[in-house]
Amino acid sequence: MDTRTSYDTVAAAYADLTREALAAEPYLRAGLGIFAELVAAAGGGPVADVGCGPGHVTAHLRGLGVDAFGLDLSPGMVALARREHPGVRFGAGSMTDLPLATGSVAGLIAFWSLIHVPDDRVPGVLGHFRRVLRPGGPLLVGFHAGDSASIKTSGYGGHPMNVLVRRRRPEVVADRLRAAGFAVDAVLSLDVDSARPGAIIIAR
């Protein structure tokens, strides 16, 4: 079982857990709101939600006036997102070989999806992000903060999984972004004193 199959397996359970999740996350909503403003300030246009899962973040961005569409590695997640959010464009695709044309998007978001990419493949992924973004287009990356790697073997209702979960320190991710040619605008630490801290970085 790999990442694609794992998320096919848990798609319905994951959607149930995340459907209303943003309602209880004011800092995440604020970060998404800032991102939406930056997209508009840059002239607007299509925005890719890469690793969109069941599409709840894609739909939230569209509610903020963003022309967002979703891509996900899991066909099961894509099918579920299409059912849950009719009229929104979703497709299958991998961030390690991003199926988008150069300079084709006005913004890009990777919301807790880069956590499944091994360290040695991150530069290639960020290279794809930079390739598909228009000059000056904003990028938002959300992730688990820390310095550890583990294999998630079950989750979301107890279903079996086999996925890498990589926690990274915000300063490490920021340096990776700079190395890929991005300018880092903001770093927001989340749930700092909790057992599962996170972070958002906005770059361009």
C-alpha cells in the first residue's frame, strides 16, 4: 500500500473529519484570507490547490473569490471532491510531476500535502511549484512543524495506511523555498504549545 492507495482507502472517513474543520481554525482561515488577497492583488487567475484531498480548502478559497481548482494523487479523493463540490474542477496529479503548464497559475497552495514528500524529493517539488506559477504569484505551504519522520499505518476511522509523515521546522522549509527561487513573505506558527504544532509560510 502506498500514499495513493492509502488515501483512496480513507477518502470518505477523511472527508467526514475535515468537512467543517476550517470553521474551528481561525488562524488557518486568516492565512487563507491573506493568500486570497495576494492572488487578487497580483491580478487574479487560476489557483492550484495541490494535494487537495476532499476539496474543502479548494471550496473555501472559491468562497473567498479565488478561481481555485484541485489536484490530488488519490483518484478516490478526486472522485469524492467532485461529488462534494459540484461545479469545482478537480483532477488527479502528483506534485512530484505536476501536470500543469509553465506559468499557468496565479497562485498555488500545498495545504498539509508536502508532509508526504521525502526530503530528497522536496527540491524537485518546489521547482515544479515555481515553474507553474506566474512571476510574483503567491505560494502558501502549510505543514506539521517539528523535526521527525514516521510512517502512518492507520488513521481516519482506523483504516490501514502506509504514508510518510514528515515534520519540518519552519526555518528549514523557508530555506528550502529560498533555495528554489522563492522570496519568503511571512511565517505563521500555529498551536505552538500543543502536541501537534503547525506552520504556514507564504512566499512568492
